[in-house]
Amino acid sequence: MADTERFLVVHALKVKGLASADDLAEITGRSDLAPVLDELTTEELVKLRTGRVGGYALTKEGREAHPALVAAAVTDEERTGISATYDAFLPVNGRFKEVCTRWQVRSGPGGDQQPNDHSDEAYDASVVSELGEVHAAAVAALAPAASVSPRFARYGERFAAALERVRGGDQSAFARPMSHSYHDVWMELHEDLLLTLGRERDSADGH
């Protein structure tokens, strides 16, 4: 069954928790989601939160409806490919966490760990190079899912866009939360794999 905009929006909100209309367009690759957002809001599956941090979120009814939408949207062929991606993703996930740690903290003069102030261009360049290696491994891990699911193929496109921003000097594109950073996309992929396969996070997934 092809992904419908209805499923894509509900699933994206389940994965992300809170998202603006622009966020949802970036996540799903669909440009005009206003009609489906209006429909879901009228049905009280989705609500629009206002305030300093606003956006769309699932209601209790929306969260309860999500498993049935997943079951209807994901075919057996897709589930097989997504399961293979999940198995390949876990080892890369550990490496990505290590690279993110090196981006955020580094050894000081006395050997103690301190925040990386990004003043050492050579050090940052080496970590960005490591991210490039992780990216290549992530794309390879994604291949089984991407070959059967356009939704998962979208992650490869989003990773590439974030990596291009990092390489262009945008420090926020590496790991800053809520900035469409590489880390943001990574966390969404991990959650998407778990939700799609109906798996609980365990020690193999990390935290």
C-alpha cells in the first residue's frame, strides 16, 4: 500500500512529537499538507499548539489510531526491507554517537573533557570527516528499506542535505536540536524504525 499523506502526517508526528507545517513538509517531502492537517484536526486526531514553541501534535485519539495506520500502510515486503535496515543500523548507531560526542566535547590541556568551542578548525575538520564515513555507512544500512519504501528513502536525502550544511560551515547542522541537524534526522530514523517494526527500545538501541 502506498503511503498516503494522512499516514505520513500522523506517523511523522508520532516520530517527532511536535512539528510545524514546514517541518512536516521537510520530513515527508510533500509540499501541500494543509488539507490533510485540517482534516486530521477536525477529526481531533491532531491539534495545533500555540505559544513560544508551537506546532502540530497528535492527540490521545491520534496516538491510539497510529498502530492501525502503520499496519495498513506497511506491506510485508516493506517490513522485510525495514527489518534488514534496522539490523544494519544498530552498529552504525553506536559509531554515530561516538562521533557526536567528539563534536560536542574534547580533551583539554590536562586531559580532562571540556566542551568543544570549535576554535580548532583542524579538530573539527577531522570530526566532520568521520561524520562523512558514518554517512556512507548509514546510506548503505538504509538501502534495504529505501529500496522498498519512499518514506525511508527520504532519510538518505535529508542526511545528505544536513551533511552538506555541515561541510559548508553550518555548525548547527551537526547536532543542534530542532534545527534539522544530522542528529535530528538520525533520531527520527531510529524512532521510525522502532515504531514501524513495533519494537521496544532495548540495550542494543542505546539511549
